[in-house]
Amino acid sequence: MAVRQVPSCMRQLIAKKLGSNFREVTEIVDVPVPTPGPKEVLIRNRFLGINASDINYTAGRYDPSIKPPFPVGFEGLGEVVEAGSEAKYKVGQTVVYSKFGCFKDYVAVDGNAVMPVPACDPSYLTFMVSGLTAAISLEKLGNLSSGKVVLVTAAAGGTGQFAVQIAKRAGCHVIGTCSSDDKAEFLKTLGCDRAVNYKKENLDKLLSQEYPKGVDLVYESVGNEMLDTALKNLAIFGRIIVIGSIANYEASKSETFQQFVTSSKVDASMALLTKSASLQGFFLNHYRKESPLHLQQLTKLYLEGNLKVFTDLGNGVPTGPFAGLEKVVDAVEYMYSRRNIGKVVVQLPERSQL
């Protein structure tokens, strides 16, 4: 019998209890390295993607039946180090994947959930959740066309950076919201026509004055007052795509429910009715069949230099750089501080695999 070329034990980040305080509810434990099944591959993680929804998972919102302890994390990029007898990928290939519970040194993943990429470059990791969310939602629900006015909230974040560029490629006029002047300058480099630092400018007033006919599409991920503003400033036949509500994720389950119920100052039904407008949610897991094609398209655009991709590994910040599994908590908190530009990524150096 051949001797395995991987360690017998690895580190894994788990949620030891349910809750929205990521630091408080998670811990690193030692567990055996899994053996891949016939159609699975074992991947040595090199980069992990941080998402706002990591907190939704630890809080039990995506799967109310889940019981702690359970592994956390959604996406990674790494190298295939073992392959099952029926797996379609080979040892040595670099791949990206999305799987619940992947914040660990090694992960066994079904081959159907794995996609090859040209290099061990964290830019490709940004495509797996953030890029695909933007690309698929805007294609399926956005009804983009030249001349339309598109508002992207949290536009300088992991998903927002893609939404801005995709809308611009469709010939739209793009407004992007952000929380600092540095981010506003960043958005201009992506082609954003109007970058709004909402800490300095009143978005509601700005939209009503500069876009009196309203906004044709809102790509929304913040919630609360931002969603209210979107509802108030829709154009006739306007639409809102909700991909998240980050303002509510750090609240407890009961607090989140109350915020959704009581925070709105806008009568959503009348706002939609009087504009023949629509409000629709998007959850990537419901569109996974679309992923391979869109990943190929994003990769092609990136390699051709027609898509800019920005990752934030915490270089230069007090809690950075984000290198090692123990830095995942810092990376999550950094993202929620809204200081990141681009997708927040944690690197797992070679030494953390030993």
C-alpha cells in the first residue's frame, strides 16, 4: 500500500457554538486529514476567501438544523494533492472550489464542485463567490443595457468591484457607494461614473438631485437605510437585486428579525407598485449550474486584461498581513470594519500545512 504524502493531522476552524460574534464562537482544532472518496480530490488550501456571509453561517441562518461544532468557511484555492479513483482532476492541478466548512489546511471536495484555474493566484479565488454572484445575478436579473443608470452599494468590496465593471461593460452609467475618499478614488479606476462617499454625501439627496428620473437598477448588499434609499429612488420599471444585508449580519437572530421588520421608513409595497418596479433576492447556491460558464468568462476577461481584480490580504493594516489560519478571525473583523478595498483573502503559507 502506498504511503500518503500528506500529514495525518491538520488544523481546522470550527464554530463551537452558534452566534454572530465570529471571534467568540470560533476556534482552531486539530483533526485528521480526510481521505478523498472515489470522485473527490484532496486539496491543500493556499488561499481562503472571506465573505460577509461567513457570519451568517456561524449564526445558523443558512441551515437552522446545523448543530455545533461544525467547520466554517465557503471558498478556497489550492493544489490537488490526492485524487480519488474516479476523480477528473489530477495531483498537481490548481483549482478553486466552494464548499461549506473549508477553513482548514486540507479539504476533500467532490470533483463537480471544483474548477481548474491557470495559476495559484488569489485573483482567481475572487471569482468563486464574489465574481460569480455579480456575473450571474446581473445576467439573470439585471436586464442591463446601454444607457441605464445602475447603483452599486458597497461598490469597493469583493463583489461590488465586479458589479461595477460588468455594468460598465454593458454600457451603463454606474454610481458606486463607499465609505472613504480612498475607496472613491479606487472606484474611479474601475470606471465608476459617480463615486459616493456616503460618510460625506447624503446619498438620498444626491440621487434625487442628480438623477431625478431615478435609478434603473440597484445592486444592493447593505440593507437598512441603504435599501430604503434604493426604494425611494427607483426609476419607472426599476429593479433592485438584493445579494445581502451586511448591516444586519452581526446582530443576533432575534435582533436581525426585528431590524428587518422595523427599520424600514419606506412603504416598500407602494414604492414598488407606483413605479412598476421589482425587488428580488439572489442566492448563488441556487444558480450553481451557471457557474462553470461564468467562471470561464471571468477568467478570460482577466487574462485579456479586460477585468481588474483586487484582493486585500491585510498588508499594511495593524492586524495584517492575513497569513495563517489563525488570521481568519482578524480578516473577518477587518472586512466588517469596511476598510478593505477588493476581496479579503487569507493566505495559508506552506509552513501552516505541516
